[in-house]
Amino acid sequence: MTKRLGAKLEQALLDAAWEQLVEQGYAAFTMDAVAARARTSRAVLYRRWTGKHALVRAVVAHVARPDDVEIPDTGSLRRDTISMMKIANRGRLELITALTVHLGGYYQETGTSPVDLRKTVFPTRPHIPRMLLDRAIARGEVAPARVSDRIASVPYALLQQEFFMTLKPVSNATIEEIVDTIFLPLCARTRVRGP
Amino acid sequence: MTKRLGAKLEQALLDAAWEQLVEQGYAAFTMDAVAARARTSRAVLYRRWTGKHALVRAVVAHVARPDDVEIPDTGSLRRDTISMMKIANRGRLELITALTVHLGGYYQETGTSPVDLRKTVFPTRPHIPRMLLDRAIARGEVAPARVSDRIASVPYALLQQEFFMTLKPVSNATIEEIVDTIFLPLCARTRVRGP
DNA sequence: CCTTGAAGATACAGGATTGTATCTTGAAAA
DNA sequence: TTTTCAAGATACAATCCTGTATCTTCAAGG
């Protein structure tokens, strides 16, 4: 029996936990099932996390590491936003599904909400849509007045709704339609230059 | 000890089951908890349904009865939309949340998907946002050009996202903010009269 | 090579849930 | 009033999960 130690083992544990959550859901997300999937025993889990709730937070933080999100900087708000939406569409949908569909039980048991989990996992994460907009403002592409955080998050709200309707990745055509017919008009209303 | 019989008892059982699901989530949706909330015993439940999964389907069917949704007609797109959002916020969001957030465990256990259940719950109903917009167009309040179905559904996408993040009813102030800073500007861009 | 500490395996009590069985009680119909 | 059958109240074994404790085994640092 070959042993895994330290960080290497921890990676395997978190990977196994994530697979278990995605494939079997929160109801089957037991310490026993996670340990079995990682081919180890519950004791190893309890040495690292106090229980299921702490493990959930660790798993979400593990798979949602912001390091692997590259923030596009194309010089135009349209291309920035489309790029960011495509990245979210490709890579984050599994995470969003887990946070919403699979973790209902977690929220009930802990009395928390997805916002709370997000705060716990990303204490100081920058608001990326806000960043993209601020860069557009700095370029003089958009006027700062009345471009609220709510407007900044509109494309992602629509992307998410689209995803929940189809449960499949959203097409690039739909992404561009959202940006061109919804988001940019909302920003263009306060454009510095333009019609 | 006063007894309830037949249909009257069944209503009480399904009401209790729905309350239990909404308030405590699927993880706490046990036959015992439902029976206790209905002030009866598990045997009564097992006489009617074979188990938890059958009870879930019965509850969803029970709550999703074709209750006539009052479609507001106030003479203004703003008031129509705000009224409709408040109605959705009060009545339908609870159901949507149950179908998506709370029932993740059900989908895993039964191997079904949210769309399967949604089809049963919402058979074919009119696209209410589209109706509100068409009436505004008929009044000459909004120009027909470029007011797409996607724009019509934007307020509800934002409402839904807001709800999913907090798992609580959305405030009226937020509803009005969505309408005034997002939806109406999108429509006003093609207004017949006005700035 | 030897020591150390964690990995890995196993056992255990406690608690919760399931599904069934059994019994008494009471509401409704004959 | 009497009969009937479901409601209601237990009780039960079986199963699962939790959290802890104990023991052996192995990888890494000294």
C-alpha cells in the first residue's frame, strides 16, 4: 500500500470530493463516500476538516481558485465582455451548477446563502464585471455616470438564466446577442462618444 | 384527538410536505418530518405514497396547480412590469427555487433532470413578459422595432439571479431599480415618444 | 539507519431514517 | 346504534452516517 502525504494527498482528497459532489450530489456527499472515492479513510478527512460543511467550503474554494481565471484585456468593452462570458460559459458552469443545484442542502443546514459561500470562498475577490467596466471608463469608452454594478452583472445574469433553461453550454451566438442587444445598449446610453 | 379523513387529510399532508420542503429543504424532507408537521404518523404517508420520491412528485404537482395568475393591466409598462415582478417574487419564485435549489438531491436519486419536472409543472403557458410588452406597443408606449423576447425577459432573469444569490424574496426597491435602471431604458431606446 | 509523525485500516457508540407491523381510536355510513 | 375501515400511535429491525479512538504501517527528515 503506497501512501500519499501532505499537499499531494490533500489535492487527491479535494479532487475526489469535487467529483463526488458533481456526480452524486450533496445528498450522497458523505465523508465516507468521499474517503472511499479517494481510496482512504474518514479519519484522514477529519484530520483536515471539522466536518462536511468545512469540506464543502474547501472543495468550492479549491475548484474555484481565481488563479486559473485569466481576465481578458482586449482594449474594447465588447470584446472583453464576450471573452469573459465565453470563459465563464466553458469553465464555470459546472461550478455554478454545484453552487446552485447541488448545494441546496448545504445552505439549509448552515443557514447560509450562495452569497455567504461566495464571500467565504472569495473574501477579497475583485468584481470582474466591474473591473471590465472600469477599464472601459478609464479608456473613455463609457461615461462613469449611472453605470451601476447591476448593469455590469447583467450579461452574467442572462448567461446563467440561459444555462438553467437548457442545462447546456450557451452558444457563442447567444453570448454575442446578449452583449450587442442588451449590455452594450445599456452602457452606450452613457457613452462619452457615439450616437 | 380529532381525525381528518380522505381528501381533507390529503390536502393537509401535501400542504405540510410543501412547507417542509420550502422551509427546511430536501435534506430535511423526511417522511418523519412531513408526518410530524402534518400532526400525523408516517404510516398515513406510506398508505398513500410508496416513498419520498413519489411524495415529492405529488407535492410538486399539488403546488403547481393551474392557479390563475392575475396579469396586471395598469395602463403603463412600468407599473405592469413591477406588478408582475412582485407577483412572481411572492408566488412563483418559491416554486422555482424548490425545483432548482432544493431538489438537487431528488434529481440525483431518481436520475431525472430539472427540465423533466419543469415540463410537468409548466405545461404550455403564455409568455407573460411578451404580453406586457405587446400591450405597451399597442398603446404606442414602446416602438415595436427591436424589442425582442430577450429584452422582455430581462427583468425576470435579474429577479431570478437576485433570488438565487440570497434565497430570500427580493425587495420592492430592488424590483423597481431593475425596472427603472435596466428594463425601461432598454425599451425607452425605441420609444415612440419621449427622449 | 533510525526516529517521527501522519497515513491507512478498523472498530465502536450514538443518532437518524426507512419501511413494516401491530394495536387502539374515532368518523362516517348503514 | 352498530359496523366498518382508515386514522393515529407505537414499536421494531435494518441501514446509514457521524465523530472518535486505537492500532499498524510507511514515507521523509535527521
